[in-house]
Amino acid sequence: MVKAEFEYHSELFESIKSKTDDLDRYGEVEAEKTLDSGKHPDIFIEGLRTHPIVFEVKRDDINPLNNDVVKQAREYAEELNTDIFVTCNSRSAFIFYQTGDEMGVHDYEYHSVYTDELETGKIVEQILQIVHKHYSEG
């Protein structure tokens, strides 16, 4: 089923809030947080004992690996002083880790989660597990 951006954004936001409530490494989850630049990342998870996470949500006909999408999310992450961001739509999600040497989308270390067969809660669980594993090892 193809989902509109606002529909998936809302579903993802509620699932993130639900899944992070019981995890003491995360703080507040905000939708459309206003940055000093006036920009608004779709979803921001405050990191208490881990890195904060920025989510950029797109409609299904926009590839989350599109250079402009990745650049937009990266700029939000930089302004929020985090090196992790996620670009996604209801079909796939990509978790990016910035190292400072990236020039284009293929210069990033990233993990992918294909979401067509998964409910949103399971997608969020996978993303949070991947992020936790990455930072507990690194």
C-alpha cells in the first residue's frame, strides 16, 4: 500500500514515541522541531545516553537515497550536532553515520531496512537496535 508522506510521518512519529518511552538512552521525541536556521526536520529523537537521531520522511515516490534527500537530512543533523540521520518512506529506511569525509550519498556508511513487509513498530525497533549496536561497538 502506498502511503502519503503525512500519513507515514504521523505513524512513524507515534511509533518512535512509543518505542523510546521505555529506553532511558533517549529523551524527547519531537516532530517538526524548529532549528535556529528556521528549518524543520521531520522527526528528532533527543539522545540522553546515546547520539540524537534525525529522521527525514518522504512520500513513497521519492527515493530516500536521493542525493537531495540525504543532503537535507545531513544538514539537519549537523545543525543538531549529531552524526546520525535516517531518510525513509514507507517502503525503505536508510540509517546514515557521518564521518566528516562524505561528498555524496555513496560516501556514507549506512544500513538499510526494507519496510514493505514490516509494520512500523518493527521498523522503528530495527532502526533503534542498529543505532545502538553501532554506537556501543564504535
